[in-house]
Amino acid sequence: MDLTRHLHTFGHYLKTRFGEKVHKLSLAGDFTCPNRDGTLDRGGCTFCNVKSFGREGAALSIAEQITREKHKTDRARRYLAYFQAYTSTYAEVATLKALYDEAASQRDVVGLCVGTRPDCVPDAALDLLAGYQQRGYEVWLELGLQTAHDATQALIRRGHGLADYRDAVQRAHRRGLKVCTHLIAGLPGEDDRHVRQTLATVLDIGVEGLKLHPLMIVRGSRMAAQYRRGEIAPLTQEHYAALAAELIRHTPPEVVYHRVSATAQAPTLIAPHWCGPRWPALQAIAANLAASGPQGSALGRPWRAG
């Protein structure tokens, strides 16, 4: 199963740029989040238990984390430092610079990926990231939008709306930064139409990369209680694979898909169980694309791997 035959993957993008495989190393900068520290809320988004998606704080220095993560793979010689856990621009710019500098200075680190919220990217943070890009580093600003519908944003207690996202993207683009937007399919109160509208809105605003995954119910989240009460029904693998393939077909071929599904492991993962193993969902999406057309085909501009 080779997804690069059907869509513009991040792996293909990086190999084209650097001429070899490049791996992302997930790091924790000991950040918090305005949805957890009391600025906006203390319970986080209703779907969120960050322990299932990133490391809970930085017991090790950034350099030590990079060394540890490198030892987990022998298939790459170059790396991107991925500040993943919590809101990785939510600190004073001097703190951000110290953390990003430490990562960028490590041997074989060729870029930075910084995950954050649209309402937590001040101009000073964007200027800092643009500086690394001007020095030749590969830089991606990853924004957790999840949905373009403000009613859903309120329901899942995100604490921001589409206007915050639009503003953040526009300011990032004015500095020449690439944006990767995170989207979730299957959020409460939404159907496939909502997800299609979200993609159309994001593409209209302008984006260089996308991360797409199904709603997962994880232990410790507010949604876990909703799921136990029967208030949430996660998407089936068949449904998600067909929807993901449809979204991919309606995505211009130059947009890079950093991810088209996601996984979590028991006991963190409660539902859907098919999100435990990695490959079945990817194979199902690839099969849908093979049958119906690759990325961009619905727009008359199909992806062709070079």
C-alpha cells in the first residue's frame, strides 16, 4: 500500500525537498494551554486528553528528547523537531526562542514543526518562526482548527472561532510561513456535509498542509462520559475511509497531507477500536482512492507522484 500513488504525502514532500527520508521527532516543551490553565477553561477541549497525543511535560531537555527520539529510528539521517504537546507557542517569545534554538542547533535537525491554537500565535512568535525559515530551515506552523463551524467549536469548548483561525493564517502567510491545519471528522452535531464545508473553507482561506483524522474517544476526556451515555457515535472505519477519500479528491494536488488518520492505544483509546492499529484505515483510504481517483481528481487536477 503506497499512499504516494494517490495523494501528496508529507513524506513525499520531504523526500523531494531533501533528497532523502526525513523523520519528525515529537517533543514536549513543557507548555500548557489556555483551555487548561484557567485563562479560558480548566478542562480542555471536550475531546482532549493530551497524554494520548503527546508527552506530558518535558522531564528531559529538548536536546535529550531529540537524542532519545533519534534512537527510536534508524531509517533517517535528517529530522524535523516537532513541538507537539499542548500549545507550543503559548509562552513568552524569549522562552520560545530558547526552546526552538535548542532544537534547531542539534545535529541533523533541518526544520521545525510547531503545533498550536489559532488564538495563541502572536506576531512575535510568527516573526520568530519566520526567522528560522529565512535561515533555510523547513518550518511549519500547525494550527488546530478541527472544524470551521463556530457552533461546533462552542460545543466542544475550543475557546476560539473561525475568525481567530483566519487571522492567524493571514498573518502567517504575510511572513511566508507554511500552515498545516488539523481537522477532525465525526465531531458531535456534524455530518459529512459539515466536514466538506470545513475543508472548502480552509482551502478558500489558503493552506499548504492538512492533517485529517476521525474523532477518537480517549480516557480522561469529557467526551468519554458522553460516549458512555450513548450521546456520541464514532464513525466506522468504512465511513471514515470513504469520507477521507472524498475530501482528498477535492483537495488541490499541491496541498500536502501530513496525516490522513490517527491512532491511539489502549487503555487510552476507548473508541473507535479500529483507531488502534495504524495500517487498516490507511489501506481502506488508499483502496477508496484507487477506485475513485487520487487527490485533486474531483477538481480536474489529479495528483501524479513525481
